[in-house]
Amino acid sequence: MTDTMTSDPVLGGPGLPQERRMVTAIPGPKSRELLARKAEAVASGVAHTVPIAAVAAGGGVIVDADGNSLIDLGSGIAVTGVGNSNPRVVEAVTRQAAAFTHTCFMISPYEGYVAVAEALNRLTPGDHAKKSALFNSGAEAVENAVKIARKFTGRQAVVAFDHAYHGRTNLTMALTAKSMPYKSGFGPFAGEVYRAPVSYPFHDGLSGAEAATRAISVIDKQVGASNLAAVIIEPILGEGGFIVPADGFLLAISEWCTANGVVFIADEVQTGFARTGAMFASELFGIVPDLITTAKGIAGGLPLAAVTGRADIMDAPHVGGLGGTYGGNPIACAAALASIEAFEHDGLVERASQIGAKLVDRLQQIQAADSRLGEVRGRGAMVAAEFVRPGTREPDAALAVAVAKASIAQGVVLLTCGTYGNVVRFLPPLSISDDLLDEGLDVVAAALKEIS
């Protein structure tokens, strides 16, 4: 138990006691009650990973209705990078809600939307003229990026990559590689979407240049540059397993796109906003996307997303061709401006690197003693442990799931991912303390050791 503070835990935020506290088994009776109600009222297709009824969160913990305090190594899937109920965000949201909650920016514009666009234009990679458009979710941002690219180029085809995840809407399901649970039974999907092989060093053994040559060959033969509107890729592939492409792969694909008049879209929904130890992961690979999609960490937990890119591309759609009733909601924009302030002035980019160093060091220590941990990879506070059968590179999904479940039972929120389901991912809020991070990793290590 670590770094305890005194405050009313119902209020949440960073004032919560920063400790792992087990009052009941998980789930406790009050959580079981809510989960029973969920089963009756909520569509069964809406799953949950951690069987609790959350009542408060902040710093590096989530508190449930039974009084259990769990160490958060998931951040709501990379959303609460600034921490749950960050004081800057709470104050900004409260102030904006008291002023007005909605006008629809397409009806009556307001400063918050414009200020977020200005901030994104300033922060995203590249010093060229940029413009932005705001939406509600990562999938919506991806759909609009594709729309914009098609309008700008006058072409239709789009290339995504193996192991990609871009969303759950019809077009983004087509872009997403993994069938279950994202695509199975939901087709037919949007047309003119093609797939190329990505760089996955742990499994393909290729250099970045070799992997890029392979991918470009597939694109040339199966699509043809003259038909291609856009190539879209996550700089670090998220749901596919936190795959870090080999050095040079992304740059080679980007340069090929530029040479062939193809729009290069970086999907930074999960990697954006300090998560990888840079404001955007594209910076780590030396690439400047034509368009970049963002969401998740942008607004401290409120729904907001964006497409930002070269002004000439962003201006290609006709007036009225972009928008949406709730896109750039004023409360979400207030939260985004406060979150951006926190990222820029509270040392969170640097903190992501510090967290990443601790994660990698500890996981590599575990790996040295356990051959079931095949690879440790990632950047910043976006780190993965890929589990395999000992002595092989054969994925072991059952082990990854067992480690996550055992950790959750002991009060640590831990998520899995990967096309093969064999990756445990670490996405702590950047507000987590070193003590909590160390304790969480102790629990994960103990869980792995106990599973034979």
C-alpha cells in the first residue's frame, strides 16, 4: 500500500488515496449487483474487461463500489493520459458547462473549437500550413480522413496494413485487420480497401527497408499507385499488439506516398498526446504525415477526435462536406484545451518516457527468467509483453489472458491485445506514481510465476 492521501474517495481525481486496497474479492457484492443489471439492460455485445462498478478514479487508481482500489495500468485504453479528473480538466469543464453545453459548431461557432484546431495545427508534426476538423471518436476521425483524401486525390482506393485497428464503423471495420471480435458477421464492408503486410520484426525478421519493399510491391501489384487515394497506418500498431515497425519502414512508406501523390495518413488515436514519450509517435520515426487522426488522450476522457493535416488537403471537401451535430462539442473542447495545457506544462511527455523506462526494465528482467515472455517492446508509456510457448515464437493467448485475469483479481487493471490475443499491454495514466507502478508490476510478475 503506497503514498496514501486523505480525502473523500467519492470525489475522485488525484486526491484519492494512491494505494492498492482489497476490501472484497473482485467482483464484490455491489459490483456483482451492477453487473447483473448490466446483463439485463445492456446489449450483450458490449463487453467489459474488469468486473467492477467504478465509482471514482484518479492519479493511478480506480475505486469500485465495494471500496476496492485497483492500480490502473489501462487508462481507459490510453484515454486518461493526464489522469482521471485532472484538476485542469475538471475546472475547464465546469466553467464551460455553466456557460453553454451545445450550439452545434456548424450553426453557431464558438472559440473553443477554433482554439483546439489552432493547438492541433501547432502541435502536430511538420511546419507546413495546416487545418483541422473536429469529430467525436477515433473511428469517425478515420472515416473523415479517408473522405478528405479521396476528395483531394480524386482516387478511391485505400491501403491499410496487417494487424491494423482503425475502428468499428463500416469503413473502419474494412480497414481493421482482425475479424473477432471486430468484424465477424458484420459485413459486407466498404469497398476499395486493400491490405499490405506490415513490419513486425519479432515475427518476420525483416529490416525496415526489406519490409517496406515487400509492402510497396504488394501495393503496386494489387492496387497501383494511380488508383490509390491514401495509405493509413498506426505508427505503433495498437490493438494489433503494440507492434513497433522496424527502423526505416514508416519513412520509406511515407516517401513512396509523397513520390506517387498518395495521401499518407497516420492514425495516432492511441499513440497521440504524449503516450509514447513524444507528443505524437510520428516524431519518433521521423515522419511528417499528410493527415493525422487523433482522439483518446486528446480531452482527458471526454469524447473528441480530430483530423489535422496539410491545409490544401483539408480544404479539398466542399463547404458542408465535413461536420456532425456533436463534433467539437464545447465541453469536450474545453477539456481538450486543459489537457493540452497539462501535456505541455506539467511534464507529462517526459513522464511517459520515465514510465516506459521502468516498464521495459522490469519486464525485461522477467523475460530473462521466463522464456514464455517472447518480446518486450514499445515506446514511452505504451509497452507490450508478447507471450509465446517456451522455445518458440508460437503465440500463447491463453497465458496472456490468464495473466491479465489473475492480475485483475489481485487489484491491477491489465489489458490484453494482439491479432493472436497473446499480448499484455501496459498503458498507465501518466499521473501514476512510481510506487504504484512498481507494485502493479510486482502483481503481474507474481501472477505469471504462479501460472504453470
